[in-house]
Amino acid sequence: VLAAVVSGAGLALWQAREARAEAARATAMQAFLVDMLAAANPEVGEGRDVRVADLLDQAAADLDSAFASQPEIRLTAHEHLGTTYYELGLLDEAVVQYRAALALAERTDGPRSLETARLQSYLATAYRELAAYGTADSLYSLALQTHRQRAGEQDLRTAAVLAEIGTLRYYTGDAEGSAEAHERVLAIEEALLPPGDPELVLTIGNLAVARTAQGREAEALALFERQVGLLRAMDQPVTLANALANLGSSYFSGGREEDAARVQREAVRLFREVLGDEHPSTAFGLSNYGSTLTALGRAADAEPLLREAVAIYRSASGERHPNVGFPLLNLAKALRDQGRLDEAERAAREAGDLFREGFGADHPVMERVT
């Protein structure tokens, strides 16, 4: 009995210490964020209008000195800054923050911990969006190995890494590998999640994209329509916008251009409302919609949308990112249909160069420019 009492008391004390430590970390983090946000107050300092990105840059610069002796707080803050940069489309900045968080996790939790694996996956995703596919693949492989060893195959954290790998496989032209990964993710989520769960709904769309790349258009269309129907009952505007853009592409492939334009126009509206006019997802929506307008004989209407998409991608991802090639190629078609053949040829050649540099000469996307 005495041993049980002592053991129980020790556990309670440990829990109390953990709670106090967590509260202290939260208080310190809150104070840091309050100081950061105070820079936006027009009555403080220079009275200027501070952009969110400016605040993030200042927070990133001050972070390590502010919490020099508190690595757990620095880790959390670097991770949150990385995620915020990523969601703003500022990918280079996101990589810097995720790398800092990962280095801290490797020191505090060990190189094979689930915390380290989670941050490896986040960093890999940022590298993937920068078209650094080899680096992303290596990080995902490490993260997946740790999750399988520590959490098991039938675990939602393992499924999350597999989902990111499926997207990477799609980007690199491996349609079969992408579909295989997303099929495994869907099987795990259907076993562990209720029908209509947001993660499961997202996986339905990912598998639909992979099915499209495999040429299994009818299956893809059915999956996209199922996904959009589920999302309309949920408060997930960005996910809905992506699903609508993908559904529009599927309609387009099936010769239903008017239906494609209708859902793609809605997607662009949602992207602008939620993410703004400078986000890569807005460019994605604009490129798809512009392509459909060109096919409907409205190339003059499509041109400014496609030029906007090109400009957004250049600003967000860099002048030579392969994603710039997609709206450039669509712009070439719009220019061609207006009889502006020299401009169309220049845009198509640049798109081909970007695809070749970013994806390689053997990538399936090269068929679009040959």
C-alpha cells in the first residue's frame, strides 16, 4: 500500500510539474507574441502599417535571443512561424523556420523521435513546393520509417506522411506511385475515421488527382464529385476551392467546358476571398479557369487572368520555378488563338525550358510542349 501511495504521489507531482512548465511556456510565448503584434499598432514607433510578413520577419529575428535558454519554446515558435510563412506562400522563409525547429527537435527529442519525424515531414513539404524533390523525398523517407517503427502502419500520423509522399510522386510524374500511396492512406482513414471526416474527404480528392494522372478519368470524376458534395456541407473554403478547381479540370477533360468554367470561376472567387490575390493557390485557380475560357473561344478574356497567374507564381515561388510553366503554357494557347503567334511561341518555349529544368526532360509534362 505504501509503495502504491508513494508511486501515485510521484505521478501526481510529475504531472503538476509538467502542467506548471507548460503554463510557463505558454505565458512566455504569449508575451513574445504580444510584443510582436504591438509593432502593428499605429500609435507605437513609426506609426506605420506593418504587413504580416514584416511582423513574422521581426519575430524570427528576435526569437532565438528572446528564448536562448528555453529550447522547447524556440522549437514551438519556429514551427509555428514556418507554418505561417508556408500558408502565406513564403516558402524560402518557411524552410528556414522548419529547419531551425527540426534541429532543436533532433537535440531535445532525438533523431528517431515522432516529434523529429513530424518536423521532417513539414520541412519536406516546403522543399517539395520549391521543387527540391530529391531533398523532399529523403526527408519523407526518414519520417515514414520512424512513424512505421514508432506508431505502426495503421496510424493516422503514418497516413499523413504517406499522403505527402503521394503528392510528391504526382509532382514527379509517378502516377502509379501516387495512386498507391493515396489508396493506402484512404484505407487507413476509412478504418479509423468517421465518414465525412475532413482528412478523409481530402484524401478522396488526392486519389482523384492520381486517378486522373493514370488516365482513369471516369473514376476520377466520380471521386471529385463525391468530394465536392461532402465539402459543401463543411466550413472548409480553401479545400472546397481546390476541389472545385480539380473538378473543373475533370469536366474539361470530359468535354464539359461550360460546367468546367462554372466551378472554376467559383474556385477563383473562394481563393481570392480566403487567401488573397498573391497566393499560389489563387494562381492555380486562375490558370485552370483561363485555360477553360480559351477553350470556350474567350481567349481575350483568358489572357489577363493567365498573366496574373504567371506573375503570382513568379513572385511566390521564383522566376525559374516549374509551376510558372503551367500558366505560361496556357497563356501561349490564349495568345495563339488571338493570332499573336510570335508571343505564343515565346511563352511556350519558356514554359518548356522551365519544365525541363524543374522536372527533367523525361517528365510526362514535356508532352504538352512538344
